[in-house]
Amino acid sequence: PIEQRWSRRSASPMSPAHSAGEDDLHSWVGIIMYLPIDRPEARQAITDAFWDYNAVCRRQLWPKYDAHQHWAKIEPPADAAERAAVRRRLRDRFPVDEFNAARRELDPKNILSNRLLDA
């Protein structure tokens, strides 16, 4: 299933809906993947199809419409070049250096970190 909702812009720089335009409207599109627990082959086929669709969206739709995945919901691609492209897009869209500085100040022992944030 695909879900879609709309919201006004956000003032938070880390929000995917961040915008300087007071009247900007954002569309949120969620692609939901239900996986069968008891059928490993079907589970793998659905997962593979999801990754294929995600790659097509990343290459063809996102640049055209200035679309972005929510930074907290990104599934890193297995391919190193694609991971690097995702990192570049995140740095172009979000204040990653400011976010990391806040993390160092507010969580100096990295208690709230994970392997994706530290990569």
C-alpha cells in the first residue's frame, strides 16, 4: 500500500518539510511493505521488489521533484556508491554538521547513537 498525507512547512531544519516559505505545502508519501512471517521466499521477493522500487525512486523521482526520504527512516543501500550518494543528498538537504555538533554537546557519551548515525 501507499499512503499520502499533506502538511504545512516546518520551521525545524531537520524536518523533511523544512522550508522558508510560510505557505509551503508538503506531500508525505509512505510505501508500506507487509512481510509474511511464515513464507521466507515470499518475504525475500517482496524485500527485493521494495529495494528495486526504492532505487528507481531515488534515481528518477527524487531529483526531479526535490524529494527526500525522512532522514530517520532511511534504509542504507548495500552498494557503496549508492550509500555515498545518499550521504551527499542528506548533507545537501539537512544541516548535518550542526546536528552532529549538537549530538556531541548533548550526548557526549554517544548513548543515543547507533551504527547508522556513526557511519
